[in-house]
Amino acid sequence: NSLVSYVYGRNPTNKTNDDLQGILNVDFLKSVQKFYYWGLAGFEKSFSLKVDSRFQAGAGVGYVFLKNSKSNLEVSDGFLVETTDLSIPDLHGRSSYQAVRNSLRLKYRFVIKEMIRLEGSNFFQPSLSDARDYILKLNTTVSFNLYKWLNLTTAFNYNRQNITATENLLLTYGLMFEKYF
């Protein structure tokens, strides 16, 4: 699986966002059993979180608690090796550092009466060497089906990087056209 996300924002006086994220992940044995293995590589650049560049790579295990056409609930955990360049110094005065992180993820999807879809992927990534250094990413989307291929969708994204005391909150809404081939 892969994901690329870019957010640019500006208010009348300042740039607020210029954030790029790219992730490549692989799941092993997920389609044949509840217990599976994963691997991940990701890059992030975030104006709003004061990150010039962050590269993460790692692996871990996951467990699928519930999976059918209307529901999915899974938890995964593993370790990531990270190298980061910051725009502002962190709590220790560093502008560049490396860390090993635990990466805990909760992923879910629920479809209610074919009309409402709630889905999300939430991460908590504390550093193994500094309890004050953690990353929190909360991503939730709610879609209301208006027609077979038309949805009214709202998304809530919250990101916090505690080591620099930076965070962002994005709330988006709109119409989504969805067609699978």
C-alpha cells in the first residue's frame, strides 16, 4: 500500500501549512490469518509541525479483531528507526536527531446501514529513549451516502509533535465521488 498527502494553507497574512507525507507499507499474512506482520517506510515534511524532513522505517506485528464487509478493527505495534531535521530546536536544543520509536496503531472502519461510514487510523509513537518525545496522529473520516457514488464527507486530522510543542488540526468537508473499477 502507498499513500501520498499534501496540504497547503494560507491565511491573509501567513502561510499556515506546507505539509507533505509519503508512506509505503507492506502487510504479510493479513489476508489469511488474524495475526500478521507489517513493514513501513515513510517520509514527512511539515511546515506546521516545524519538521524539515523526517524519515521513518520499521516493522512490527498486528492483529485483526474484526473484519467483514461492514466492519474492520485492528491494532498493530512495532518499532521504527527515525532520522529527523527540525526547523526549530527541540527541548534539548537539537535541530537534527535520530530516534527509535514504538509505533502503536489503531485502525477501524464501520458501515452503518449502508448510509454512514466511519473510518480512521490513529498512531501513537513515543521515543524509547525520551518520554517527552512522542508523535500523535489522529485521522478520522465520516461519510454520509447521498447516492450510490456520492458522499458528503468530513475529515478530522490532528497531529502533535511533543518534542517541539507543535501541533496542527485540520477539519475538511465536501462531496466525494467514489467509483471502483
